[in-house]
Amino acid sequence: MEKISIFDIFKIGVGPSSSHTMGPWKAVQQCLDEFSKIHEISGINSIHVHLYGSLAKTGPGHGTNKAIMLGIMGFNPATIDCEKIEDYVNGIKTLQRIIVLEKHEINFNPRENIIFRTREQLPFHSNALKVFIGFGNNEIYEDTFYSIGGGFIVKGPAHDDLDSHPLPFPIDNADDLLNWCKKNSCTISDIVMKNELEWHPENEIGHRLNSIIDTMKKSVFKGCHANGILPGGLDVKRRASYQNEKLISSSNYKSIDEWISLIKSDDHSFKETLNWVSCFALAVNEENASFGRVVTAPTNGAAGVIPAVMLFYLCFCENAKEEDLHKFLLVAGELGSIFKKGATISAAMGGCQAEIGVSSAMAAAALTDVQGGTPEEVLMAAEIAMEHHLGLTCDPIGGLVQVPCIERNAMGAMKAITASQIALASDPVHARVSLDDVIKTMWHTAGDMNSKYKETSEGGLAINIPVSVPDC
Ligand code: SF4
């Protein structure tokens, strides 16, 4: 049984893509890390990275080349100063030199050392990369990695779960989760918390949850106050700050908390509430598209759905409590892991239903839980949200995580809120489709989906709206 902590689902990092940015970043670092256990970093004389499948086809638009360079340099995606990323990358392009793990300088021409093998695919997963480290006297250290979605990487098909530590409440699917809740007369977040306590002490869990909440709020706030055109050549104008200006009643705030209090204290029409939810989601994904800091939820492309629904709860739901956000994330994270176990959270495997669909289901469940829903209602909300994303294709124009991705986060958030409301107003006993049924259906649909619609930019909007491929 695969074991996934909610902190594997929510990872603080850099946009625009968890599978195409965070995954390759981690892969080159893991490769260098393993190399350094046997050989000296100072003995390295070359590094080549070959990208295959979806990573090759949409890598330039997704910033894969930049992520690889930053990974080789040894930067941590959770702490790098996002404002300096372009300077670091331009420095390497100009000097054609790179400093490996901040220690050892070698020649590196991104156009020659990062190879996009767009016509080739490795068998295990569409997102594959091979790293070749030249060292010593013409020796080569080589490794292959697969970026399987949400920033998760594996080294090959034989991916054994090395964590043999038993969990008090093993969960493979939604049915398991519901049974544990019933047997122990407790909520979903109680069960998830007890499992997490097997891995981390309570104070560390609290600290990490706060840090995720903080990063999500900051990405919304930053996106709501940034203007200009998104990078990549598609000329997409940022809209969240324009919407924020139109919606906010005063500019008299200095911090995120003051801004949230102001939104909360204003009276809002239904239309304005809808506009705020869109604004929150657009803000995060505009940040994501500009290599800003976001949290995978469960991926970078879908990073705006959960923060938007979280802020909807805080700003617009009666009796909303900041302290309930821990429960919100525990529930959302567990739902993300159930989708990963039963289907996929990788667009290269399942199209956009695996990103926006899963994030919408996670958010619907979390919102239902903090609004007092029973475990049955929570799972029903997730089922409804996914049911209406089944078959959603991934066809990003120019391989950039911008169109349709940014608006799609707003749509995912809206569906999550609606799904939660329907579940809270229904009797789950009469539900005809269970969450496990819909996860199974999602996986079958992913299998039937043409590869054109799985993050290759070879179908859909991507071929009907021409755009020049961004510079590598
Ligand atoms: S279309 Fe959906 S799955 Fe594809 S890159 Fe955009 S957000 Fe991700």
C-alpha cells in the first residue's frame, strides 16, 4: 500500500509546473546528490540532460530548462528568491558557464546541454529525463528519472515503497477512509492527523501547515497586486490586480491580514463574491506563470483552486475560523493522495481532469468539512466536483501554463464551491456514484484519452491558437 503524507501533496516551490519544473529540478539534484556520495563534485566536467515525451514537447513553455539549471546550481525551490531567477538563468546563457551545487564551475550551454527529444518517449511515463554527468577521465555517471505529477519523481518502474512504518489507519481509497471514520466515530481530519503523527511530531505538523497557508495567502496577495504581461511570448495580460482594484472598497491596507479583513467586512453581492473567487484563483496562477512562489495543490498548474476556495471560506462563509484551515488542508491533502493512489495527478497521464479536476475535488471536500459536513458529505462533495471534470483535456497553448490553465483554476474553484453546497444540501445515502467509482472512471477515461490531450500541446486549443515556441 502506497503511503503519502499530505506534505507530499502540498509542496512549496516555484511555478509554472510541478511535473515540468519542480520534478526535473528535484531529479537533477537527486542525481547530483547520489553522484556526490561516490565521486567528487570537483571532478565533474560536463552535465547533459535529455528530456523525453511530454517533458520535451512542453518543457520550453513550462520552464523545464530553467528548473534544470537552478537544480544544478543547488537552489532550493522552497526558498529561492523568485525575483532573481531570470538573472541566474541569463547569467548562465551569457557566460555559458554554470556553478554545480554552488561549488564547482563548468562549461554549460543550455541549448547544447539540455536536449529536448520531442520525438522520443520512454516506456514507463511520458515525463522522463536522463541525466549524464561527465567526470574524471571520460567517465559518465547516468541516471533516468520520471516526473510523475505534482512534483513527485521516481527512478523507474520498480518504485517500491521503502517506508515500512505501519500507519494506524491505512488508506487506499475513499471507502477505507470512511470506514475508519465510522469505526472510530471521528472526522476525516482526525484520521489524517493521526496518520501524519506517525511521521512527524505535532508541533512540526502545525508549523508546516501554517507555512503552507501562509504561502498560499501570499501568492494570492502578490498576484492581486502585480501588473504587466506574463512571460513566454503569448502576451497574456495579468488580470487579478485589475479585478482586485475594482472589487476592493479601499486601498487602506498594508498587510495580507488587513486586506483579508477589509474584504470580509465589506458587503458583497453574489456577483461580487463570484468575482472575488475568480480573482483569488487568477492571482495564484498568474504568479505561477511568472515563476513565482506557489504551493503544489496537487500540482502547480492547479495551484490556484485550493487557495481560492480557502479564501472564499475565510472571507465569505459565516463563522469561518482561521484555526479550521489546518483541518481544511488535512482533508484536502488526504483526498489528493486518494486520487494519486487510485488514478493519477499527472496531466501527462490523465489530462487536465488529473490537475484541475483533482484540485477541485480536494477543495470541495475541504470546504464541506470546515462547514460542518459529515464524512459522507465530504466524500460526496469530492465525487461531485470530479464527476463534472471527467475527460477534461490538457492542451496548453504554446506549452505555457497560461491558456487555458489560469482561468481553469477559477472554474475549478467555482465547481468546488458548488459541489460542496450540493453535498451539504443532499442526503449521501441516495448518492448513485461513490467517490471510488468516480476515481475508477477517471482512470479509465485517462486510459482512453488520446495522447494529444495529455500535456503535449499537440491537440485542442494548442493547435488552433498558433504561438511561437519560447526561447530555450
Ligand atoms: S491545461 Fe490543465 S493540466 Fe494542462 S497545463 Fe494547464 S492546468 Fe495543467
